Amino acid sequence: MVLTARAITNNIPVKIAAVILALVLWAFAKGEQEGIRLTDVPLVLRNIPEGVTTVEQVPETVQVVLSGPNKEILKLAFMGDTYAFIDMTDAEPGRALRVSLSPADVVLPRNAGVYVTEVRSPKSLDLDIDTLSERSVAVTAATEGELPSGYFVLGTPQSMPDSVDVYGPMSVISELSTVSTAPLNIAGRRARVEAARPVVFDGAWNLHAVPRDVRVAVEIEGTRAVTVEGLPVTFLHEPGLSATVSPMVYNAQVTGPEHRVHNLGSDDITATVDARGLPRGVHELVPDLETPEGVVIEQVTPVRFTVTLE
């Protein structure tokens, strides 16, 4: 049989409706079929005695197997009311609590058309129990990333506040001296960076910080080169000798943080020519130089000073 173009395009609306109806009937039939789905549901702790906590973190979710009509399984995914629980009524500090998880420990929404056939993972948990403790702990602000050439971190990164209250098992809290923030990325930055970063803990300990987030501030500056001219020389020599030093002033080329080198003067950079203990005669001496923190002497003119002792 040869189909003409007219036969194919004839009654297009009717044919489209027929296809849609077929898809609906197929979806309905598929939805009525029994299905199985592996899914993660939240794990919560119930009936925790006052002043008690777990030493290690408890998994946030457990993996369960759901069975029922496909449409009911799909509906359950959008409801979000399914969870598993552990009854902590018998938890006591210093005691290990072994918990086995079963379908009876999974709560489904009322009138849910599905049921739990298995708790797949974890099937059981060994929980170490301890006394809940609190301690104020200093915060170290962490950074990551490379600054552009010629830029550096000025001082130490700061956290605001500089300490947090940490809650957790006494055996772990008692060993804490500092906690750290998640790193603040400063890569490529040329000026101050400030952002909120969470407090993080090493390992699997069940610890919580209040506040959870702190502000981390990092001061960033560029390096600047300047020449400071006409600086006086400090001259030391033995008393009783006639002594001269030449020249009496010098020029210094320095590099350092912009805020430090901006207004450098004679009170900031010192050159001391020490002729004590030297015999009479003419000596060529290199000065001892002192600069503010972070400022580096690149060159001094002259490099040597002529000292005449008579």
C-alpha cells in the first residue's frame, strides 16, 4: 500500500489526540504497576537525654528501599516527609550504644501508598556517648590562593568575632585550643577582602560552633619602591680622637608596604658608621642600617663612608 501525503496529513488533530490518549493510558498503566526504589532519607535522633551527645557525627541520611505503585513512589519523592529515627532514650555518658535500623524505624507520611522493605545502609550504628560540653575557643582565619606579584598580606588575617562557643562531647571539647574557618580565597586580589566563612572542624567529631559563620578580613597591599634623600649619618668613635666622616648624608632606595614607605624620613631609616676601636688613619666603613618592619633597603648611596681618625 502506498500512502499519499494527503493520507498522512488528513485529520491531524484527531491523530494527535489519539497519540496523547495512548500516552496517558500508558502512563496510567505504568503508574499502577508495582515498583521498587532505592532512596536516601534524613536520619534524626529522638528522645536525647539532657546534657548528652554522641562523640562522632551521626550520618545525615540512611538508604532505604521503597516498594509500591510507581505513581505513589513518585508522589512520595515530592512530599519530603519521610525520615528514619534513632531512639536515644537509653543513651548514657561513657556508654556505647549499638543501634540496629529496620523498616520500623522509618516514618512515612500518613496515607502513603508505599512501604519500606529494607534499610540498606547503614544497617547498624555504634554510637559512643559523652557529656555535652561547651567551651569558648579562639578562631584562626584561613586563606587560600596566590596574590599577584608585588602584593602581600598585611599582618595576620582577622576573624570577627575572634572566638566562638563550641558545643560537643566533653572528651573532644577539652582538647580544643583553636578552630579554623573555611579558607577565604584571595587569589588575584589587590585590596582588602572580607567575607563570611563557616567554622570548620577536623575529623568526624560531633562539634557545633555558635556562631556558625564569622567574618574573615584580609588586608592586602602592594609593594612600592621609593628613594629617600638627604638622610643624616650617625657617627660613633672613641672619645679623645679628632674624627670626621664623609659624606654626612646619604640616599636610600627602599621597597615595602605602601603605607610604610609613603612618608619615610630621617627618623625611620638610620645609618650608623661605627669607628670605635679603630686606629688613627683613614678608613672606609660600611654603615649599619635599620628600617621599619617590612621595609627593605635595596641600595644605599654611597655604599661606604670615609672616616678619618687623628
